[in-house]
Amino acid sequence: MKTFDDLDSWSEVRRTAIAPGARVGFVPTMGALHAGHASLLERARRECDVVVLSIFINPTQFDNREDLTGYPRTPGADLAWAEKLGVDYAILPDESRIYPDGYRYQIGEKELSRELCGAHRPGHFDGVLTVVMKLLNIVRPHRAYFGEKDAQQLELVQGMVAAFFMDIEIVSCPTLREEDGLAMSSRNARLSPEARRAARLFPELLLSALPGGEVARRLEEKGFKVDYIADRGDRRYGAVHIGGVRLIDNVRR
């Protein structure tokens, strides 16, 4: 596996070292890799000739500076795991390389991005869409792999790629869960043992037949701060805070 923090060096490799007919698969991440990320990389490895991983904690999608500061950072372990999973290239740019314009230019969406998480995190999806657009242009993959845990993000990325006529397939991958049902997330590492034990109630109630309002009430009774529990199409979406950590999830109904 070859790693790059310099985007010019990566661009030269992308232009000269990857055969024109090779299928390039891409998994963008913010690091702190877990089994959910591994499932995306393994699928990319099965379906593509070349696998590219990016690790970049994107500051523009954080509405809370403390959340950004506390986000887990494990680059050494991440790269070791990525190499074992057969990643060919890992890109680890810093903020100055991703945002040389100081985030003057942004990608925005006017409808879905203002609902659910967007209603509680102003500007969050502008940051997500902007960095994803940049990374897709940097990597130029044929396929990019995203997890369904972040279903709203996934739908917005799919819409952006279609709207801008980008010749990239956005591949939707199922959510992986812990044994107690909690969706795998890098944020889970920040939960205290007590909060981690409580967190299992979140997916359990999302999957229940209870009305959304009753789900929210029961979660609040157990110490959760609820941003929303919402039914949309065939999915129920939820976002909560427990022990100072924000968790999101969605389930099919």
C-alpha cells in the first residue's frame, strides 16, 4: 500500500500508474476505522481492480468545535488495517490541501439537506457534499462506497453525482451492527461504559412498532437527548445524544 499526503504526488500516480481500463474503487472515511469501514473496503476489493482509501477529518461538516476536537484519531492503526484489507492507495491530505481556498467555494442542496440531521446541524451537509465532491475529483473512481447508516448523506451524495452528471457509481452498503444492535460508528469509541450500555436501547426502540413520539419519550426517560425520530418512506430515522456523544441510525420498516 502506498500513502500520500501530497495531492500533486497522488495525481501523478493516478495519471501514470493506474491503467486506463482498471476499475477504481474508493472508500472515503474520517478514520478511526471499524468493521463497518472494513466491509466497504472488502466489497471494493472484490469488485474493483484498484482500491483507494481516504482519511480526512473534515472540519467543515462539524457544527460543534468540541465534537471536531474530540473526534477519534487513530491513523497508525487505520493504515495497518487498510493494508491488511488489500488497499492499494491511501490518501491522507491535511486541511490546507483540501481547502486551499479557505472554503470559499461550496456545494449546497436546498431541500433534503435541511431536514433530519440538517435541521439540527446547520451547514453540516454543505461541508459533507463539498468534501465528497473534492475527493471524488481527486480520486476519479469508477465506484465509491458509502454505508447506509448515514442514509441521508448517502441519498444526498447520490443526488449530487446525478445532478452534476458525474460518471461515478455510488454503491450503497448495508449497516453493520454490534452484537447488541448498535450501528457501528467511529463515535462509539467515545462512549463511556455506562453510555455504551444505554446506547443499545436506541436501535431497539427504532425497530419497535411504537409511534415515533413514544420512541422519543422512552429514550428521553432513559437519559437520551433526542434530536429527532422521524418516519420517511420505508425508513425510520433517529438522532440522539447520550453521554455527550451524538449517534444516528436508521432502520427499514
